[in-house]
Amino acid sequence: MSKPRSAAPSAPSAPIWKQPLAVWAIAFACVVAFMGIGLVDPILPAIAEQLHATPFQSELLFTSYLAVTGLAMLVTSFVSSRIGTKASLLIGLALVVVFAFLCAISGSVDEVIGFRAGWGLGNALFISTALAAIVGAASGGSGQAIVLYEAALGIGIAVGPLVGGLLGEVSWRGPFFGVAALMAIAFIAILTLLRTPHEKRSPIKLSAPITALGRPALGTLAVTALFYNVAFFILLAYSPFPLGFGAMGIGYTFFGWGIALAITSVWLAPIMIRAWGRRVTLMVALPLLAVDLVVAGVLVETPAALVTCIIVGGLFLGVCNTTLTEAVMEATDLPRQVASSSYSAVRFLGGAAAPPLAAWLGAQFSDTVPYVFAAGAAVVATLVLAFAKRPLAVIDAHDADAAEEAEAALLGDAA
């Protein structure tokens, strides 16, 4: 059984915007970090054209980033629990600055792929620590801190493709230079403003995230997330190619996708969970996602229809993200940091495999096939849940409070 969670904190009297400067520095860094999820989407066709790369090679920009992020998640809790919050944030930010800049000055697609891997390492260390940092620095209690972090995440996911499109209209190098500059500003702000004099450290074993996957409920959810993330990243990473738009058109499309995802993550998912429970919510949202992907595949040659399917897909993805992450929180009595690290490692590896696989399927068959394959992955995820009713009973044994639902939304979207 999962351990009982604390009740939601009482509403603070101070306005949420009255926060120390350190909180705003962390929140700004979070926005930029989450922008990286969709930032490269609008420039994938331009990279393929200008660096003489195939779509398969361009998709490896996602693969190297996600694979290293996933593997790094297995050790970030071990590292951050020993060196502390501020050091973890600064090292993560520094790595993103260096590797984003190296991406920007690269002369070949292979170089960009390699440097994106280093970017993924920095992002893993930063994301795994940022929530604890903003909770520790915020005034007004953890509830307000979570709302701020949630807002940063939503802004970053939605704005990332738009910024990528704007800068990508100038050059494919623009988004990389932009991230490097913004993260450098965030690094300086956190270095000078964040203070952690009384931070308590509880060292976590290196093996903890790996052994956690042996827990039946957590292992089942990780397998579910692996197949779900195949669907997620085929829609995100492959769609810029059949759309046929320029950088700005792709940016606007995925701006709409990000808004849809953020809205359902924060508002719709909690309503569905309260009405049906976590397992049933997933078993409703995943088949609907599969239907949307099949429609996208059938209508892939009609840009307006594909744009609609991408944005509608964002609605279902938001529900799945929040529900899966909240389920992971309730799946075991392990510390949330350990459970989240092990689960995130598996799901990121699923996401890493999806983009190049989609590009290969598209080249070998047609643009329809990757979407049908993604729909099949969503169906497999549903079947895993359907046949795991007993081990997953624990995920519906506890009703999340408002703060916990918000935390699930932001952690789920950080994928």
C-alpha cells in the first residue's frame, strides 16, 4: 500500500506573486528548460535540408536527447541528494548552456546529435531538482510553489515551439543560441540569488531507482508509459515533416498543441480522476488518443486536418501525462524522487526510440504508417492496464489533494 500523503496546505495570506527573487530566477529557468521539449520541432525540416540530413538523422536529435535524459534519471537522485539542490541546478544549467551553444555552432547533423545528448544530461539534472528548489525557496507554502512551477511548465511547453519557429525563420541555429543565452541568464540569477543554508540532505542509493522497478505496480506503469511515449513522440517529432510548413507554421501548430496539453493536464485530468479513478481515466484517454492518431494517418495529406489532429492529440496527452505521473506517486511507498526517477527513465527510453522509428516507417512505406504504429502503441499501453487490474488497485486507493494533483500535472508534462 502507498503511504498516506499529507493534507493540502492551507491557503496562504500573502499574494502568490510576492516571492523572493530566487523563486523567480528558478521559475524563469524552468520556463526555458521546458521550452526545450518542443523547441527543435519547427527547425527539423530546415536542419534536414541545410545539413543534408535525412529525416531519420534529424529525428536522432530527439533520440540522443531523450535517451541520455532517461539514463541520467537513474543517477540524478543519487547525485543531487549528495551535492545539494543549488549545485545540482547550476551544474545542470551549465551543461545546457554549453551544449546548446555547441549545437548552434555545429557544422554537421552528427555534431548536433552528439551535443543534444549532453543537453539531455544537463536537463535531467536540472528538472529532477527544480521542484524541490522552488518549494524550498518560495514563500507562502508548498501549494503556491507548485502553482508557480506549474505555470512555468505550461508556459515553457506552449511557448517552446513558437520561439523555435520565430528564431528558426532566421536560421536553424537561432533556437540553440536563444536557449544558450537564456539559460546563461538563469545560471547567473540562481548563482547570485538562491541561498540554501539549512538544506537537509538524505543520500539516496545508486541502485534505488533500478530496484524500484521490481515493484509490480511501478513496473507495470513504467511499461505502460514506455508504449505511451512511443505514441507521444511520434506525434511530436514526426509531424513536422508531413505538415510541409515552414518553421513559423510548425511553431504555431505546436503552440496550439502545447496549450491544449497544458489545459487538460491541469484542469481536465483531475476532474476525470475524481470521477473514474486513475486506471479507468487512462483506459479512456489512451484509446481516444489511438483513434486521433489513426485519423491523423488517414488524413495526413491534408494539412488542416493534420493540424487539427495534432492539437486534439495534445488534449489526450495532457490527461495521460498527469494521470500516469499521479499514479506513479501512489504506486509504492518509496520516496517520490526515487519512484519518479525509475519511471521517467523507462518512459524517456520509449520516447527516444520513437522518432527515428517513425522516420524509417515513413520512408519505407508512407506517412500514414508511423501514425498507425503510434496508435498501436497506445492500444498496447491500454492492454497493459487492462490486464493489470490487481497490481494497479493501489493507484486508486488514495484521493489526491489539490497540491498533489498540480504536482502530478507538472511532473508529467516534464516529459
